[in-house]
Amino acid sequence: MGQIAVHEFISLDGVFESPSWTFEFGFDPAMGDTLAGITGSASAILLGRKTFDMFAPAWRDRTAEQDPGAPFFNETTKYVVGAQEPAHEWGPSELLGAYDADAIRRLKDDTDGTIYISGSGQLVRGLLADGLVDELHLFVYPIALGAGERLFAEGGGPTTLSLLASDTYANGVVHLSYGPAAAATTTESGA
């Protein structure tokens, strides 16, 4: 049985939309090591259709020489949640249809290893509400944007999680790894 690991870049006030605002902070190589650890055991990628359509043109032509993550993103099967076919082709991929918690549970049951998610806020909100996220990796940037779509939308009800690990990077970003509230093991590290 697989587990779902979500990765999001967010601001201090929870905004994750269009994360071009992260560029001013640079990308600490230690963050890449953390992301490689998250994706290292992944055997599938799960994305919302909008995120798939944003990622496809950005990743499909990249090589390992350009970005060490390219083989993972380009060669791993991507499962797309959405009512419409994606606008782009991006090799191996499969449309799951509109969000259906039972379909995601079946995907988890049929997957060995981690199912990795990046972005896909609407999908992640549904997965959190249905208790399907096993790991939530938040890379929190030291900026409050004051506006933009937030990961935890207003009116969405409380979400209780347990801190599994944390890392601090030289660029001021903090990685917080959370699991379901029942997971109570906590570790800390610094980079």
C-alpha cells in the first residue's frame, strides 16, 4: 500500500498560489536534498489537472543535466485528477477523472511506495479533508504576502496534524513535515 506525500512552497500567511515570489530567496541546495528524500521513494505522481498543465511544458523537455529532478518528473507515471483531459501531453500519465476519494484510496492500495504531490491545492485540500495525506511537507518562506490563494482556505474547518520533522535553511526557509494527528514522533534538525 502506498502513502501520499505532499510538498508545497508557502508564505508565512499560507499563500501557495503562483510561487514565483519564492525566487527572491534562491534555492538552498539543502532544500534539493530534502526534496530528493521526499521523491526518492516515490513510484507515482498525483497532480490536479491545472498543476499538470503548468508542469508539463516546464518539465517535459528538461534533461538530467539541466535538472537532476527531470528523470523523476518525466519518467514517473502521473495520475491526473480533473474532469477534463489535460491540455498537454507529458509522458506516462493517466486521467483519473473528477476528484473521488475512493479512487484515490484504490490508487494508494495499488501503489507500492510513495505517491508524490506538488502544488495541486484544490486536490490537496480534498485529500486532507478525507484523511488521505500521510506526509505534508511545507517549505515556509519568510514573507507574508497579504493576498493570494491559501493552502488552508477560509471556512475549510480545522485540520490537526503532528509535526514529524523540521529543517531550517540558510535562505530563511523552514521545512515542516507533518503527518496525521495520530503520528506523534517528532524530530528536529538544522541545515
